[in-house]
Amino acid sequence: MKRCLDEAYPDAHCELDFTTPLELLVAVVLSAQTTDVRVNQVTPALFARYRTAADYAGADRTELEEYLRPTGFYRAKANSLMGLGAALVERFDGEVPGNQADLVTLPGVGRKTANVVLGDAFGVPGITVDTHFGRLVRRWGWTTLEDPVKVEHAVGELIPRKEWTMLSHRTIFHGRRVCHARKPACGACPLARDCPSYGTGPTEFEEAAKLVKGEEREHLLAMVANS
């Protein structure tokens, strides 16, 4: 299944726009309860206004909240970013630390957020267990566990460490494009042959193909047609 996943999404990547570790950290915090697309609509102006951890620490709350409003839960997110900025300034000289032990001590940063930042900003392998990743690895029979940390460890024992970050991206891509929560496109899934949950969604190719999303759609459908 992993080989097929690799072929399906050779260019999978973090879909949040960023240029620095701080920008990625902020974007991941903002992505809670919203889409990466919505976050990417907000961050250009946000990143132009707040360039350093000190900028977030000293932000005017009302102004910051206005930038964040489109992402939802903007008051809580403003609190998180201001606290995050203050913690980075006070404990890490304003720099985002490049290790999990330090990252998870920051306000609002758990293992999932830390692994995204480590994998995509620092090149440190990590497994990102978001809702898509957890759903898919359970459907695939890789684990029956629900707790994200336990899922991370269970999958980490199956896959070489150097492949963790790309596995995360490819699995999340597949969850967003094909293996949807309510109605997976089973009949148009390149992994269907080896999937123990095949049949959870429509199995007829024509019907399932209508459910496939994303720029990779034609490539994915061609893989199925040629298999």
C-alpha cells in the first residue's frame, strides 16, 4: 500500500504556505478548525505585519484578532499566538526550537504541530497524526488505536524513520482527495486492491470518480484505469 501511495502522490507536501519556521508554526496554529486554503488566504497580510516572535508577543490584541477573524476561533488563536511569541522571546531568544522536547513546551503546541514544524521546517522526520491520517491508517488496518500519540508510535514501528514526513503528507493528501470521512471514493482508489476497508464508499468507478478531488485527480484515475 505504501508503494502505491508513493506513486499516487510523489510530490505531496505541506499545503500551508510559509518561508520560515515561525511562519509555519503560526500557520499550523491557525489551521485548527479550518482549512489550509483559508489559512493561506490570511497569512500573507499577517506575515507582512508580524515578522518576528517579538511582534506577536507585543501585538495589539484587537488588531491581531482582525487579521485572524476569517480562520474562526480568532480570539483563542490570538491568545495562542501572543503567548507563543512571548514564550519564544523569553526562552528561545525569539527563535523556533528545532526539537520536539522544546516545541511541545510552547503554548498551544502539541506533538502534531511539533512534528509538522520539525518535518517541514527543519527536515527532522516526524509522523503527523491529524484526523485524515488517523482515519486512513485505521481503515488500512495498520492500527486500531484512536489516541494520536499511540497511533504515531504504532505507525512509526511499521515505516522507516526517514520516510515518516513524506508518509504523513501522502496519507493526508489521500484523505483529502480520495479517502473521505463520510464517502470515500473506493471504486476510484489506487489503493483499493490492498485495502481491507474497500466497500466503505461507492465501488463503481464512474460514481466513485466523481468524488475524487484535487490537482492529482487525472493521475489518480489513470492509475486505477491502468491497474
